[in-house]
Amino acid sequence: MEDDMEVTSLREPKMADRVATVLRRMFIRGEIPEGTMLPPESELMERFGVSRPTLREAFRVLESESLIVVQRGVRGGARVTRPRRETLARYAGLILEYEGVTVKDVYEARVALEVPMVVQLAKDRNPAVIAELERIVEAESKLEPGAETVSQLTDFHGAIARLSGNKTLQIVTDMLHHVIEKANRSLQPTEGTRAEQAVKKSTKTHRMVLDYIKAGDAEKAGELWQKHLQKAGEYLLSGTEMSTVVDLLE
């Protein structure tokens, strides 16, 4: 029986995407180090066999990924930069906004990620990790309520992810923190008795969980941190109509 299935030819990737792919691979492998200025456009056009518009389209792709910075003018050109986690965090935030994800959902994800990290830190009892957390907790003890305090109190959370040693979890946590910091600034009171009490309670809890980590009591450290995160979410979302990440947009 003759096969009458139609075969559709696959389109070749756009040339600009192919150029971007080659350059991206060279950046990430370190073949072209961070800070390097790429050769002039005319040289790259000849090397890749492409037109100026095609090369510039490739540049736009790489610039959107924070892999290059294009400087205009006579002394301009494309300079190689390191991919920034902030770029990923902002983009992830946009996706959460588009999908209509609730702030409560984000906070629940933070609990799922951070509690095991705290448990592991208590099991490891790494002196360098403890010293870093000690420094942060000491700085927190001098804080007064205010807009900047809200951000500084998230330093302890960021340190837990950074010191956990797992780069993948750290990057995912960074994405969530981008949304959480925005929520903290938008929904959390920064002045008044309630704000003062929240600051004192947070700094006290951070000290307590650090003490459990220092003592190697993983079970109590995990239980306290889970309770702290859940209470923080309840405090933030109480008495507000805002429920989704998109509501945090200015």
C-alpha cells in the first residue's frame, strides 16, 4: 500500500537565531570572556556571511538575554556581559503575572523550598555559614521600621538559599524573592505599631532559627521556619483585596 502521507519540509532556523546561538555558546563556554568587546559589525558580517540587519537582530536577541550590552556611537559596539539572575527573576515574575498566579501560591512555594534548606543547614552546622547568618541577624537587631527594613529582612531568607549550596534551588528561590519583595513593599505596612511588632517578631525568629542551626537541631529549626513563613504569608495577605501577582504591578 502506497504511503500517501504528506511530508512537510522543516524550515531552517532564522539566520539571526543561528548567529545568536553560535555567539551564546561561545560566551557561556568562556571562549569570549565577560567584558570583551566583540569585533566590528563589518568583521562579524563577513565571518558569519550575513547582512547588517541580520547581525543586529542577533544582537537584539543576545541583549534581551543580558548576554551583551550594545553601546551606540562612534566608539560603540557590543560588549559581552554575564547573565544576570535578576533578568531571570523579572521574566519569571512576568510569567506568574500573565498566568494569574496568586501571591499565596508564591508564598506556599517559598515554604516548600526554604524549610528543607534550613533543615539541611542545621544538619551541616558549617561554621562559615553560621558566621554569615550571625552577621545578618546582628545587623537586623539594629533595624527600625521603614520601607528599607522590609527589604533588609529578606536578606536572611536570601542567605539561606545562597548558603544551602544548591545553585539550582538558589536560582529558583531568587525568582520567588523577586515577587515576594514586591509584595512586601506593596502590601506590608512600613510604619506604625503593627509594623514595629512585625519587625521585632521577624528579627526574634531569625535569631531563634539561627540558634537551632548552631545547635544542630534540624527538626526544631525546620518546624520554626515553616511556622514563620506561614505566619508571614498570613500577615501579608490579611485585610487586602489583592490576590494575584499581577495586582502588584505599579
